Amino acid sequence: MEPTKGYIGLTDPDWYKFLAQQQRIDEVNFWQPRGGHPFRALQRGDLFFFKLHAPFKAIAGFGFFERFESMPAWLAWECFAEMNGAPDMETMIDQIVRIRGDDSPALRTGAFQIGCIMITAPFFFSEEEWILPPYDWAKTGIQKGKTYRLDVGEGRRIREECFARARQGDRYWNIERPENLAANGTARYGSPIAVRPRLGQGLFSLAVRDAYGNACAVTHEHSVPVLEAAHIKPYKLGGEHRVANGLLLRRDLHRLFDLGYVTVTPDYLFRVGNSLRDEFSNGKSYYGLDDSMIAIPEQDALRPSRELLDWHGQVMFRG
């Protein structure tokens, strides 16, 4: 079934301008400067439209709402990096501080909560493609956003114009079967799975953290700043951003896993190779973990793929 509800969110022009210049975007983080107000306007898969602040006041893109979470700004940067709409964390913090209207040395570390509206399959328009905002948008006062029905009126018009722009030309769009998204709003979705956006790196990282209960699969460490989502088969080698291709590991173990000094067997045993000791005459603290059973998610579909673990052991592990 197709989305019947959408949200038009007031969007910073600098955020839009930076992201519109990027190539092959799978996801973006539409952050809120403070984390105390949960976003409940949409369900997963509903449409989120980016409406620029004055003086532009146009709709400059859209995407599919995936989830909302309040998290430290540093973690948002670690997960989404430039997809936060800034070239580096310092610039992102500058943008947030400017909107918050407060500043302190403590804020510069990013150790404060922001709201994260996570959008998949974002599509940004060139200025020539901008869409007129809804006629009933408030001309005065403060309006951060508004929900619209997409099957009638202005909501339908905006949805149709957005889909028409996204489906024309050959620009990248993170939708597996964009032909199933009808520009005129008729029901051509088929199964919702057929058009579900693929996860990007940021949402992959958060999904892996959720699956493992924010604990290292090997050591059970719960300190969030030292935990990272590792790909079993690296993305650059054809691995996918899906939880079954992931492990939540302490940062040092992630590094060793990527370099092939440690692995996890298809039976979920953590193994430390002799090469760590042979090459560096060290590694004593890691050999105590050798041959231990890792923790795995309760849901079968989220557990590490035995096939991919076998691949890592055969191809990446130094032994």
C-alpha cells in the first residue's frame, strides 16, 4: 500500500544546499537542535517533504520517514557523518548551537541530545525543480511543520509533483523498484517490500546496535562511545547494510576484525588468530577471549549470517 500521509518540515537552506550537492545519498538525518520533543507525526514509510525557510519557501525535496531517536550529537555524527547536512562535526555543532541560541565548551564535544528524524531514499531537487508550497501554509508566525493527507488536495499535488521529478532522468534514487511508485498517485506499489528503501550506513549502525541491545557481542561491554557496528563482509567488497551482515563490537575488536586478526565462526565462536602474536609479539588481552561464544540477537533474521561468517573466515581471517 502507498503512503497516504506526509509531513512538510521547515528546512534550513544550508542543510539542503550541502546535501543537494552530494552524490548517491541513501539516507539523511533531519536533526532537531534539542532532543526533548519526540517526532510522532509519521509512521515508517510515510513521506517527509523538505520545505525551505524564507526567503525561498519552496519544497526542495522529499524522502521516506524511517525512525526517530533522540541521541547525543556526537553519535549522530558518528552514524550519519556528512548526511547530517554538514562537511564535518564542527560545522554541524556550529549550526545546532546557532539555532539553540546557547554555546559552551561542553557543547563543542557533541555530548548533548538532539532529535534525529531519519529519512531514507531522500531526493533533492535543483532550484529549477522546486515545488510551490501548499497554499494553506501559514504566511506569518512560527510553523515548523504540518501533516497533510496525500490522497486529496495540496498533499496529493505535492506528492505527485515530487514523484514525477524523482522518476525522470537517471539520477540516483535509493529505491529498489522506482517504477512501482506512480507519479500520478495511483496504486502501483504492489508489495511494500518491493519499493522499500535500502538501509544506509547510519541506519545500519543503529539497527545493529538495537539488535545487540547496545552491548558488544564478544565482551558484553555496554559503553556506547566505544561500540561500533562492523560489517562481516565489507560494503566495498559487496556486503550489504543489513543486520545479518553486522556485528556490534568494541572499537578495538572492530579494528582487529576488519584487519582479519580475529573472526567469528559460523557456530558463533570468537577466534583470535596466531598472526596477532606472531606479527606484534603481543595480544595477550585478546587471547583470553579466544574460543568464546558471542552473544547473538534473539530474532533469527537478525543473527549473523553463517554464510557471511564463513566468508570472513575463509577470505579475511589471517589465522
